[in-house]
Amino acid sequence: MRNPKKLIVLDMKPERAALALRMGADEVWNPAEVDVLAKIREITDGYGCDIYIEATGHHKAVNQGLAMLRKLGRFVEFSVFNDEATVDWSIIGDRKELDVLGSHLGPYMYPRAIDFIGNRKIDMRDVVTHTFALADFKEAFAVMERGDKSLKVVLEP
């Protein structure tokens, strides 16, 4: 998925929605305000989306993604879960025959990502919302736990 025809981001926080639009999303939908399944079916003539990247770590987003995907679509799991996520495997293997991929074992992509950031092909200023000295790690973790307008928190040596 290097150049999607349309990139739609789902987020419930307005500041993150605004950031997604600034970083290139075509549209941002709030699942608390929009029936995202109905909307994706509407704009795809009932087919569903080609790729769904789950990055929330919430079990509802997994099932939402499986429902939104078209037959022979691709589900990419990008997050880490605190609790188990239960899915109906008949959707994956029988009804839709989906590709299901993880995202943490692709080290060949790290040099590319580092190059994009280092050469400013991606502006990270809006993504890194807080920077702390390593000695202040407890404060950094507290900010991250609260989630109050923090997106990415960086510790510097």
C-alpha cells in the first residue's frame, strides 16, 4: 500500500483527526459519530475496503475492520493488545478469504522509515508531542498514560 486511491483514517480524538489530515489522509471519520461500516459500503458500492490497518489495540477495532473489508481484502495488525481479541475465523477463512498480516517483523522497513524522517520526507514535529530527558522518564510515562494530547513521547539521553 504505497499510494492508496483513498486513505481514510478512523479516530475519535479531534486533534488526532486534524493531524491525520495534515499528514495526508483524504478523510477522517469518527466511529462514535459515523456508521463507518455503512459509509465504507456506500463509497465502495457495497464491496468494502481493500486494506484495513488496525492500530488501536482495541478488540472492537479488530471486528470493525473485518466487517469493513471486502472479499480477498487484507487486514494488518499494527498494535499491541492488553486483552485478548476474539474474532469469527469463518469471516477470515471462509466468507471473505482475507490476508491477515502482522507488522512488527518487517525490519527491512526500518531503514526506509529512518530515511524518510532523516531527510524530512515526513514531518514528525506534529507527531512527537512531548520530549523528556531520560532522567525524567517517570514524568514521561505519566504523560503517556494520561493520553492528554500526547501522541508520541520521546526520551532523550
